[in-house]
Amino acid sequence: MKETELITIRDEDLNLLLTEIFQRYGYDFTNYARASLRRRITRLMLIDRLPSFAELFYRVRNDENYFTHIIQQLTVNVTEMFRDPQMFKVLREEVLPVLATHPFIRIWHAGCSTGEEAYSMAILLEEANLLHKSLIYATDINPHVIENIQRGIFSMNHMKIYSENYILAGGRREFSSYYTAKYDWAKFDDRLKTRMIVATHNLVSDRSFNEFQLICCRNVLIYFDKDLQDKVLTLFDDSLDKLGFLVLGSKENIRFTKVASKYRQMENREKIWRKVK
Ligand SMILES: C[S@@+](CC[C@H](N)C(=O)[O-])C[C@H]1O[C@@H](n2cnc3c(N)ncnc32)[C@H](O)[C@@H]1O
């Protein structure tokens, strides 16, 4: 039996915890997919060696610093550069040429974790000679991961796979020309972030803050229940220009959601939709 199977969290306890987190800290996780939330909380209890759910509840209620730690544990921050390279290839070959016709390009990476996705986009824009007239908004709920976007420093261990992804995404330059290696770290060129605006933004509670030609929100909606997915997609719809592009993760879809009838999926079967109404 796995260690995680020894802990069972009752529905009413989970509800109580989520209500406490919301009332005390203003973060609303109530419409996150329950199975995944339960797994994350169980993991948190194991990592922190909490003997009971009551102990966890006590810590959340009484220790403000502990909450920062909870945010890290409840959100899944896995990401990589040029993740799903085929999708980036379609962006490069079919979407950027359309965006190039605009005088100014605004792109929103919502839930972009430590920023690998935003740096990948900056590289695509630079290679298409569009970076100078673009703004990339890189946002996430988690203030800790946001700090890394500003730094632009990623582990050297990942560079081999990122470089392979870049080539699969149609990259032709030497990937290492985009960063300086120092010890175990790769520091990406500052010029890539000159057109980046980095901020915390909570998709559950914060509003639309601009109009965009492209919104990428990948591997975030899978953690939300159906109602919250609808709400967030409506937020994107309000924030997207007519004929703008919406990009989701490989397991996400807008089929059967409130906004579905306003969008047409691009023919190449990547998770890219165009707003047609
Ligand atoms: C698995 S990562 C995806 C990162 C990147 N988009 C990718 O596909 O590689 C999910 C991200 O969603 C963020 N997230 C979760 N809930 C959020 C919310 N309510 N508002 C904004 N971001 C959120 C998490 O902090 C995490 O960084």
C-alpha cells in the first residue's frame, strides 16, 4: 500500500479547509478538481509529517507563513520550454504571420509557472522579427514562481531537452546562443524579457486587464472543475480581440463549454482556436 493511501480526507473536512483558506487568505480553491486537490493535500501532509487533518487545519488557521508553502503545494508548477513543440511550430508558421499584420501585438500567458513558456514565445517573436512590437504578459497565481520569470534563470540540466524541443518547433539557430551558462544554470538573455510584463494574477478572482491578440493558458484548466473552466474561458473571451487566438494544453478543450460556439479550431489539430464571433 502506498503511503498516500493511508490518509483519507473526508469531503466535509476538505470543504472546511477550503473555506478557511478562502476566508483567511482570499484564495478560492473551491472549484478546483477535487481528485487532484485531494492528492495534493495528502502529499502536503506527508511532506510536512502532519499526524492528522486537524493539525493541518490548525497550521492553516494560525500560521500565516505556512500559507505561502501551501500555495506552492496546491499548485502544480511543472513546465518546460517549447512544451508540445508541434504546437509552437504551428504558432511560428501559421499564427505569427497573422499577428505580424497588427501594428502592435499583445500576448497573455496565463498560469505560466516559472516562465519557460513566455521565454519560448519571446524567442519565436524575436526570430520572426516581431519582438520589438510585442508585449508578453506573463502571469501566475503563485508569487514564488513569478520571481523566476524576472530572473530568467533555468536549470542547465533541462537545456538538452529544451534544445531538442526548440528544433522540433522549427528553430534553426543554435539554442545555446540564447543563454549564458554558469555552473548549473542557464541565464537567458535580458533582451528576451525587455518586452515582458510579469505579474501575479488569479484566474479565479482577478479580472481581465487588457485586450490581447493571443492568449495561451496551457495545462491550467485541467485542474479546474467544469464551472470554473467556463468562468475562466469567459474571462479569456472578454480579453481576446475579435479574430484573436486562444491556445490551451494538449488535454484541454473548449468543446461543450459556454464559449465553444464563438471559436473555430485550427485545422492542424493542435489546441489552437480562433475567435470568429
Ligand atoms: C502545470 S503549470 C502549467 C505551466 C505552463 N502553462 C505550461 O503549460 O507548461 C499550471 C500553472 O497554473 C497556475 N495556476 C493554478 N491556479 C491558478 C489560478 N487560479 N490563476 C492563475 N494561475 C494558476 C499554477 O501556479 C501553475 O504554475
